[in-house]
Amino acid sequence: MFTTQKCYHPFYSEFDPCPIMKTKCYVTPPNLYVGFQEPGLPQFKPKEALMAGTLWPIFYSEYPKS
């Protein structure tokens, strides 16, 4: 399944002073997966676009809840 959230398992040593985080995750922006912006893409209504931070729904991505 496609997701913009990526996770990895960092190396940690027994001598690390910080608590161990076995899995770290980050979010990649959706525009990385769009080769070019086609004309006629669906658009948010103006008020929704201000709330989403983008005019086009394909470029909108919520941050995952921690």
C-alpha cells in the first residue's frame, strides 16, 4: 500500500546516552510522487484551500497523529 510516511530502524550503540528509539518515522510530501501538474486537476473550495494549505487535494497530506 502506498503511504507518504516512511519508517526506518536506526543504528544504536550500547554506549548511547539517550533513550533508544527503535523506529523513527518521517513524512514525505506528496508532490515528490507527482511527475508534473496536469491541467484541470480538482481543486478545494477557497475556504478549504486556506485550511489545507494547498489548492489541489493531491498535494494535501495530514501529519500522522503521534
